[in-house]
Amino acid sequence: MSHLEDYASIVGPERIDVIRALGARLAGRVIQNINSTAVGGGVAEILTRMTPLLKELGIEARWDVIRGNERFFAVTKAMHNGLHGVPSPFTEDDRQVFRETTKANLDHVQPWGDFVFIHDPQPVALIEVIDRAKHFCAWRCHIDFTDPQPDIWQFLKNYIESYRAAVFSAPAFARPLGIRQILIPPSIDPLADKNKDLPNEVVDEVCARFGLDRCRPIITQISRFDYLKDPVGVIRAYKMVKRHLDCQLVLAGGGATDDPEGQKVLDEVRSEAAGDPDVFVLFLPPGSDIEINALQRASTMILQKSLKEGFGLTVAEALWKAKPVIAGAVGGIPLQITHKFSGILAHSIEGTAFWIKQLLNTPRFASRLGRNGREHVRANFLITRHIRDYLLLFLSLENKGNPIVL
Ligand code: UDP
């Protein structure tokens, strides 16, 4: 397990001192996180790493997961897609399922934290049953809100406005709301198995296990199998490149327990990739952190061709490994990539193919992008910055209107 002091050599001891000073102001408080999946996806990734570090500060950090049946997660996936701007029906029946599942969850998720931090739309309606005079409640949004479907947004907004504050990952997601909106981008943990340095032998072993040839270029996208990550678009871009340049493509990912569409997308990906021995579609079980780390490190470049993206932790993970990244110019990705400085922003399949070729042909330029990206992540998107921002958020909720002096 990592400790706060372990991060001093990465971000500088001053930043750790600030975290300790802020943490001391909140020692003994209970911070209760509530989300809808314990594994898979970015939220679970962050909470797994952050909870023990908050505990080290003397804060009682708790993490509860709501439960739901297949029907509930089909409804919330449709909501998720609709909030990402994808036309999705949202019927009165769906709304009823949503409300009833929230109520049913009260049997095992009792809001009891001094701060109740509710993540994403699935558990948002819990606010109705929380005594808001006793608990400071903030809603944490991890999704891309640039163009939500109006009826779903309106449904959600009625709940969101009962919170004290809403926290978004990127400025583009701010919406007209009657409560405070706070910008806090997510982060990665440089000491997690997913991101820590790996001996070359481990990278070799993982590549050998999956049949990858390290002597030829490897282009990788790590993502849940989700339409919004556009894995089929990735294969099409690869095919355009492959006519001119030799390379291998890796599409690696698993599912999340709150995402029922994964299998369908995986089937489409497999059929698009069929017959090409240089396309590796890898379905990874939960906990494949070392494998993901090794695949990212073995890659010549990383793609994240998302059509919508809350933040895109996979981008930060790749940049931290100093890899050149080509990613969709959507959601939180432009916070991480300045085009042609710390990576490449692409807007289409053709654009992605063009830049893959460019980077394969100009390796020095490609490695400069990776180096710049790593420093950008160090300064802005590591877990230490994220913890500091959360501590400030909680202090500001508790001290409304009063300056916070360390
Ligand atoms: N991830 C994983 N296994 C997989 C696919 C993804 O552990 O099979 C991780 C990935 O490395 C990243 C997170 O899940 O840390 C995905 O976060 P991101 O913000 O990129 O996308 P989300 O899935 O939340 O939409």
C-alpha cells in the first residue's frame, strides 16, 4: 500500500505538506462516497486509490456501492448515453424503475457521512432521502455534459439542485444550475500497479503472453468496450494505416458491472477485426492492472478515440508513461492534450489514421509529445492534486463564506 510520503519524490514535499495541513483540519470527519460499481471504469479506479490515503490523514473515508438489477442498469446506461448526447428513450416506466431502485437501496446504503459525496447519475436520487441539515452533500459528475438530451437532463437537474454543490471534471460541462459548481479534474495514481514503473522483463512477459511482437510498432487503445470509445473506428483507422505501414493494433478492455452494453460492442469489435492476425482484441478481467500498465509501456503510441469522454483516465495513464497519445478532442481530453505539444487531438477516423502515420514516421516528434505530456500530468493530474482539491471542497462546504487559512 502507498503512503503519502511516497509521493514526495514525485510531486515535491511541499505538496504533501499542504495535503497534511488541510487533512488535519478535517481529521475525524466521515467522508462517504457512494457510486454504482466497485470495479471497472474510472470512478472505481480513483476511489480504490484515494480511500486509503484519506484514511492516512485521519479522515474516515467510506465507500458504498448501490445495487440494482439488470433493468435498473439498462435504464441508467440509457441515461448515461442520453446525457452524453446520444438519442436514448427515457420513459415514465424508466423513471419509476430509477426511483424505486433508489428507495430499495436504503436497506443497505445509509447516508451517514459528515460529507456525502455521490458519484454520477445512478445514485443521484438518494439526495431525496438524506437529511440535508445533518450531512453536507455534493454531487460528483464524471461524465461528458457538453450536450445532454434535454428531458434526461431536466430529470436529473431536479435532484442535482438539492445538493450543496456539483463537481465537474472540465469547464465545458458547467450547466445553468441553482447551486455552486466546482471544477475538479480527476487524477491517476503514479504508484498504483496500473502506473508504477515496471521492469522490462514484465513488459516482455505480458507481450509474449498475448502474442505481441515487440520488434514491430504496437498501437493500443485500452477501454471498456463501449460505443462512445469508438473501438470500431479505431480498427478502421488502423486498417487505413496498415495499407502503408506495418503495425499491430491492441484493443484491450473489460466491462463494468454497471455497463450492460459491453458484450454487444465486443462482438462488433471482434467481427470488424476478424481475419487480421495483427489485431489483438483482449478481454481483460478486473484487476488486470499490471497487464494494462505493461501494454501501455510496450506501445509505440496510445489511442483514445472517444466520441464522448468525461475525462479519460486512460489518456493520463498513457501520458504519464511518456507515450505519444492520439485522442478524440472531446470532453476532458483537451484538458490533458494540447494539440501537437502534449499529444494529438483528432476529430475523425481519417484524422486518426493520418496522425498514426505521422507519428510512426517521426519518432522524435512523437517522443517529445510523450515527454511533454508526462510533465503536464505531473503538474495537474496526479492523485495528490486531486486529494488537495477534495479537501478544499469539503472545507469550503463546512465553512461557507469563511476564508480557509492553513
Ligand atoms: N480500465 C481497466 N480495465 C479495462 C479497461 C479500463 O482497468 O479493461 C481502466 C483504465 O485503465 C482507466 C479506467 O479503467 O483507469 C477507465 O477510465 P476512463 O476515464 O478512461 O473511462 P471510463 O471507463 O470511466 O469511461
